[in-house]
Amino acid sequence: MDDLLRFLRIPSISADPAFAGEVRKAADFVRSWLERAGLENAQLIDSQEAGAHPIVYADWTHAPGQPTLLLYGHYDVQPPDPIEEWISPPFEPSIRNGNIYARGAADDKGQLFMLMESVAESLRKNGGHLPINVKFLIEGEEESGGRHIDRFVMENAPALSADAAVICDTAMFAPEIPSITTGLRGIVYGEIAVEGAAHDLHSGDYGGAAPNALEAVAQIVSSLKSREGKILIPGFYDRVQPPSAAEIDAWSRLPFDPEQFRENEVGSPALTGELGFDVLTRIWARPTLEVHGIRGGYTGEGAKTVIPATASAKISLRLVPDQIPNEIATQIASAIAAACPKGVTARFNLMHSAPPCLIDPNNPFLTKAAEAMEHVFGKSTAYIRCGGSIPIVSLFKQKLGIPSVLLGFGLPDDQIHAPNEKLCISNYLRGIASLIEYYTLLSNPR
Ligand code: BES
Ligand code: ZN
């Protein structure tokens, strides 16, 4: 626990270049921790490119004839803003009511530590041996869409060969319901950049004749989605596949109350989204478009009468199977061009993307994980999807030919990416126990 708290104190914010040194510290921490735990070949892998964060690799492969697991996690975290809303500071972990509060507590340092600790503990109890083979692959760019790891995986596929990847970076459906995630949404993230006049203008002198870049951003953004939540980009829904009959049936039996979800998790007067789809379908199996930030004009104290010459908006689209990120990026660029009003230019600058992905729930590596969690939690495992993205999962499938077992121990109210992120300590302990049990169940009798 002390080690985890030390790890959580490192502000490894990958999106902000000012924290690059801290990101590296977190990588070093993981590498040396794994080495001390008895893992071999523990190393940092640096990309030559500017702005890249190191990958941590380590393995233990002395169980011939036993399966090999590729254990993936990320040591980077989201920015902690808005800082003033944290009850205790984001990088000073605080334990309250059985939870650890800190940025990264659940996403993903705490959950990555479950993988690390499960292997360390398994080595300790088995006299320096493991029932299976493991290869750790841990990155520091997951939260910021940096994709240096993709190249590394593609160029080192033989060295990374494994039977399955194991990832603890998702959440349980509800407290006490062990869960395996079998679907992730993909993403296309980019910026709409608008330019109008040569420079900012006095709104009295020029208002009525000069284009307003900020207004243009608002017009473009609002043209992309209807008030009923339908995305208005031509061709956008063409490849969308509905969830399978088995999924629809399983989801209908999950204990889910949209009203409680609205009240306890969202906290808004009403839920929004596409007409004609229930909430779980909307967040798991339908594509979306969100605006994350709009920049431009005057937002400081007091009033200023200005016509902004430039403005921009950060947006992302979450994709579902079988949508293709590049195709969607092209469609959105055309939709932006088509919606661009007179007097300004608008461009879509793609920042990062990842494909959506489904994982076969009948794969024995998943069913064994479900069994391990059932032994620890004493409850049957739910198969769910997740609306978020873990970009590496589709690459593991395509380039390494392996399924990813997404067994997550976060909770729906862990506030990941938000102030007061937390991790439930009993889930932390049961997560470690489940993983140790999983390794045992996977090992073939000799
Ligand atoms: N751990 C999350 C994925 C996740 C989100 C799992 C919600 C369960 C519930 C992951 O670290 C994450 O946030 N990924 C980013 C990826 C993006 C920046 C490419 C995401 O989904 O926004
Ligand atoms: Zn994560």
C-alpha cells in the first residue's frame, strides 16, 4: 500500500509537456519496482521522437508449456483540473471511508498496481516461480492519445507473443458485481480551427460587416448534432452494428435504473442522447459526438467588445463496431467544410484516433477470468461493454492476434478523469486476489 501511495504521488500527466520529467519518474518507479519484485529484463523503452513517453517492459517466462499473458496498463494520468474541486489534493493520496483518493487511483495506477502486486505476490508464494508466463507492457501515453506504443508493438510482435492480454483499466458494473468488458468504443479526436479577419476587431466599428470566428465555431459545432442527439454527419451511421441478441438480453437483466444513474452518477436534471435507444445502449453501443472545449474571444474578467479573428473547438467522436476511424475523420472534415459560414475558413485537425473493438466472451481466457473472480467475489461475473476507449486493445487483436481480457475493478462512481478520483480498497485487494486465482486456474496440470 505504501508503494502504491508513493506511485500516486508522482504527477505523471502525459498531456502536459511541463510534466514530462514526472512522467518519466513514474516509468522509472514501475521499472525498478518490477525488477525488485523478481521480474526479468525490466527496461525503459524510449522512442526517438520528441514528446514521447517511455514504455516499461519486464517479463518472467520460466513456465514452459504454460500460457503466456501480456499484462498491459498505463502509468500516465489525466490532468487533475479543476484543482479547486478536490477535497484532498490530487497528488497527495488520502484514505477516507475505505477509498484511496488521488488522480490515477483507479485510472490506472491503482489498477496497474493490482497486476504488478498479483505477480509479485504469486512469485513470493511460489518460491520465485509463477504458474504461468508473464510479459508486462506498460505505457505512459494512453490518456493523451500518444500512440508511440503502436509502432513498438508492430515492430516487436514476436517478442511480445502471448496467448492473451490482461488489462485492469475498466470498471465493475456495480459494487459487488465482478465484470468483464467485452466491447470498447473507438475514438476520433480533433480540433476545429476557424480563421476569419486578419486580426481581432472592435465590435462597434466592424460588427455588422466582419465575420466572427467564435460565432462560426458555434454554428459549425451545432450543425453536427441534432437536438435529439442524432449525429448529422453524412454516412456516419453506415457501418454501425447493433449489439448481438445475447448482449441485448444480458444487458436487460443487469440491475440498472436510469433514474438512479441520472441522479447518482450524472447529477443533471435529465439525461440526453439519441431517441429510441436505452441508456446502456447509448453509452455502450451507439456512437457519439462531444465538444470538450471552445477557445476564442475574451473570457477574462469584465467586459471587452471584440470580434474574435480566430477560434477553435476540441471535439471527439466515440465509435462503435464497425466504424473506421480514418473514414469518420474524413466524413467529419467534409461536414465541417460544408457547415463553414461565409467569411471564415474552417479546418479539422485530427489529433488522435483508435478503432472500436469487440472481444469474444466465449474465449477460454475470458471464461477462466470470470471463474477466478467468481471464486473471490462469490458472485457470478457480468459481461458488459464500456463506452470508453483503450486504444491498444484493437492493436493486440490485429497485430498480435490475441484477445484482451478486460477485468476491471473500478466502480462507476470512481470519478475517473474528474476531481476526487478514488479507488475502493476492498476492490483493490479482491482484484489482486482474483488475478492470483486466475493465474492458478490458467496453469495446466503437469
Ligand atoms: N480507463 C480508461 C478507459 C475507460 C473509461 C474504462 C471508462 C472504463 C470506463 C482509459 O484510460 C481512458 O480514459 N482512455 C481514454 C483514451 C483516449 C484518450 C484515446 C478515453 O477513453 O478517453
Ligand atoms: Zn485508463
